[in-house]
Amino acid sequence: MAKTALTQLQDQIEAIRREAYEAGYAAAMQAIRDFAAYPSARPSAVTAAAPRVRGRAKAPAAAKPAARRGRPPAATASAGGKRPRRGTNAALVAEVLKAMPAGSARPAEIRKALQSDKGVAMAFTSIRHALGQLAGRNEVAASDDGKTWRYLGS
């Protein structure tokens, strides 16, 4: 008796799973049909057929400004479009640690000082990486608990 009830329950679950799969498959196929029916709605069909130059698809000159209209400017655009030089994060963190009045600081305090004094927003992972680089050069040292860092000098 219990086995029959369990078998019926499993059959019902399987039927529900099958119906859900078929409904999802039907919806996906309809989305594909809709996408294929309206080629003008596709994003830039012209760039896909354009010839390749040095391994990259070359977009027409008229299409480039249109693609950038809706996007906000990149974060590096304020620096003239150039990326910061290598080691900039470590140098900034070292400067902040030098200026700390207590002689040591936690990464949160370093981040706050970078934002207020330098106007630089830096992720905690970047701060921790910079501290690791500076520790490798023996410019900073972690406290015994590993939560605060102090500047030793170069």
C-alpha cells in the first residue's frame, strides 16, 4: 500500500517536471522565432558581416558614436583615457600609511583616507593586494593580529 502511494507520487512529480520542461522549451523556441522574424531589432547586423582587420571586426564609423550614446563615460575617461601606471595603488597606500598619525591603520581607514584626501575610490581587495606587495618589499608590516598595518620605510 505505501509503495503504491510512493509510486503514484513519483509519477505525479515526473509528469509535473515533464510539463514544466515542455512549457519552458516552447517559450524558448517562441523567443527564437520572434528574434529571427525581426532582423532590424538585432544589435548591429552590419558589424557581424564587416571584414576583419587584424583579428577584430571593423565597425563602420557611423555606428561607433551610436553605440556609445547610451553608455556613461568610462571611469578612466577622466584621466584622459589612460590607465594608471603599474604600482600606483601600492604607492597611494604607502603615502596614506606614512601620513597616518597613529602610525598604523586598518584597510578600512586606509580606504577612507584615500577617498577623502586623494579622491580615489579603491576596492578593499586592491588595498589588500597593495599591502601584500608593500610587505613583500618590507615597506609595511602587519600587526600581530594581522588587522592593522604600519609603514616601515623603503
